[in-house]
Amino acid sequence: MKQLPISLLASLKNLPGFDKAAFVQVHESGEQVTSIRVNNAKITDYKLEITNLQSGICNLQSIPWSSTGYYLSERPSFTIDPLFHAGAYYVQEASSMFLEEAIKQTMDLSKPLKVLDLCAAPGGKSTLIQSLISNESLLISNDVIKTRANILAENLTKWGAANTIVTNNDPKDFQRLENYFDLIVVDAPCSGSGLFRKDPEAIEEWSEQNVALCGQRQQRILADVLPALKEDGVLIYSTCSYSQTEDEDIMDWMSNELQITNCRLQIGAFNGIVETKTSKGAYGYRFYPDKIKGEGFFIAAFKKQQVVSSKQQVVKTKAEKLSVKEIVAIGPYMKDASLFSFIKLKEDIIAIPASLEKDLLLVQSLLYIRKAGIRIGSVIREELIPDHELAMSTAIAPTVLSIDVDKETALQYLRRAEINLDAKTKGWTLLTYQKLPLGWVKILPGRVNNYYPKDWRILNK
């Protein structure tokens, strides 16, 4: 373990909950904490099914502040677990799962909500949010960096939900959606000191100058996105930094400069989380790895005050609807097609919950969309050429032709290698592992065509 920066330790000396000796010791120990969060739309009896799916994951221990999060006794090779690629679970740092509590304590999740995860890649918090909100709610997951937005789209595709949109925009672009969101989550880019134990190489990149630059960037991000939050809407701010500049100082800046009030959270049920209170009376929550089983993390919640003006958003575009033949071709692949609106984007057919069609059209007219809803595929000569997103979605019909395969065949498929199947049927077939879909194959006389996405293939032999 590389030596912790002396200037970092000095800057933390007077902060609530900081214990230098314990803090240094836990970083020097080499201990690693591995945790996952189960996809409750794909696996229902979490502990029983994950343990019995022969995935190599065992000795699960519940994470106190997560309804579907578990610590693992050791870190398996997730790359060679087909369940990971099937979207059965997400590998996420345990402390950051406290976002679930922050949302539950500040939002009415029984109502249809509009949610923005602003700095969302690679998708841990977005998949968590999606699992909490109702099917009638909309989650927009954004990342400003194109390559990261692509990874975000991949992970949300594996999660399988239809009520999500992935965008690739700067925070200020969301001002076009004025007073639109009920909840905005800003897991802000930061100096990363909270991940030093997990990623010791990050120590070399840390500096007081970078902390100051991150603080300035965090202020810009928050100021730029706030107009998109509704009156009485909630903003949740988090970092993986210990630095006061990026945590308490940002809370005080928000209290001074933005029309926003702090929300105090209840943490009495969770041992080890440290409540901090700023000079402006704002409450935030610190996670230290010597006090809780997880990495360094900071989170705080705020509510927006009265909106001065409100501009009504008008949808000016109309969706290109499907022909009767296209609807007939899609029908057998969908669990319940009546719940969706189907929209044509060039040759692709997109499925979005019917209640969210206008929202998709609005967002499409104002922002750059990387992914929306579920890409069903395209209809050619009255036959559906199914897309991988359909295979991964929770909207796919259980009656779709499928073949369940063993682990080695599943891994060969995920490598996009040649596979052999003892199949009596022909045509498009869903390949599954432990009954969870992995993607499409097309069975032809004498061969099987592997349609796993080329960019997603695993290289592990």
C-alpha cells in the first residue's frame, strides 16, 4: 500500500469522525471489501437464488442500508460468471448503496417520478435508482463523456428496464428541461480519496490543487443543473472524497448560493455512519472504512425552494408509428405489448412504457440520446430481426423460443465464439443460463450463428 498523502491526513484532522490511527491502519491492512446488488426484476428470492445458481458467489452477508445488497466473503471472477453478463446483479461499492436510504427518506416512491442521474457512468447508482422507482416513473441517466455514456448504456441494457433513457450531455443542457425533475442525483466527479484502499494507484494522482479544482467543478455542475429541478424537488449530492472542500464546503456553498434547503437523514439504525453538521446548519453523512464495511463516501440531501418562474414544456414532434404488419411481428416477443408505445427511429423499433411516450419525444427534441427504452429490433419482410436489448429486457415474453445451456457453452457464447447446440428447432432462439437470457442465436441447418454484441464479448479464455 502506498503511503497516504500527509497533506490529506492533515486536512482531515478536525473533521467529525476522523480517527487518524484507525484510518491509516485500515488502509495499510490490504483488506478488500467486495459487494453486489441483486437485480430484483430478474431474481426475486435474492439470497436463496444467488447462492444456488452455482455462480461461485457464496457466504452472502446483507448490507444494512440496502434491501438487495450483499457483501461477499471473497471476490470471484465476475468476468467468467454468466449471471453477471445476464444482469442478475451489479458489482457496486457498499457505502454508495446508502443512496437507497437517502431516496427512501426524501421521496414518495409510490408516485410516478422524473429522475435524473446526472453523472451516472458506469451505472451503479442508475441501476439502484431504477430498482426503487415505479414502472410509471422515468429515469434519465447521463454522462458528459461519450465513451462513459456507452458503458452506461450497456449496463442499463443488461439491467433490462424499459423506463430509462441514457443521454450524453453537459449539465447545463438540462436547463432546457426547466422544473422537470422530481429528483436529481449528482454523484459528482471528485478527487477520489475515498477509493484509496480499493485503488492505491489513485494516491499518486491526488493533490490539494486537484481537490480545489474539483470543488470548483462541483459548484458549476450543481448551479448548471438546478434549474431542471422542480419546486420541492430533491437533490442528492455525493462524492467519494473525504475532503471538506468537496463535502461540507459544497453544502455551505449550496446553502448560500442556491435556493435550496438541507434535509437531515435518519441514520440511527446504521452503526458507523458519521453525521457532520456545517457552520450553516447543513447535515451530511461521512463513511470511513475504519468505521463501516465499505469505502470512503459522502452524501447529503437538499430540497428546492419556491420556483420564481416556470416554463411549460411543449412536445412539438410526433412519433413515427408502426404498421400493422410490424405490430404483428413484434407481438409474440413481448410479455404484454399493450403496456408499451412503439416508436420507429430510422429502421429500429423502440419500446417505451406508454405513459412515457411524450417524455421521450420531449427529451429527444432537447438532448442527445444514446439509448431509450428497449430497442426491439427491425422488421424485414414481416419477420422481426430481434435486438440484443430485447433479449436482455424484462419485457420479453416467457414463451419466446429458448435454450438453456451449461456454463462452458454460455462462456463460449459470451466470447462470441462458435457454439454447438443440440437443437431440433430452427430460427431465432434465446440463449439462457440458469433460465436468465444472455442473448440471441440463429439456428440454421448445420450451424448456429452467434449474435452476441461484438463490443461486449469477453476476452478471458
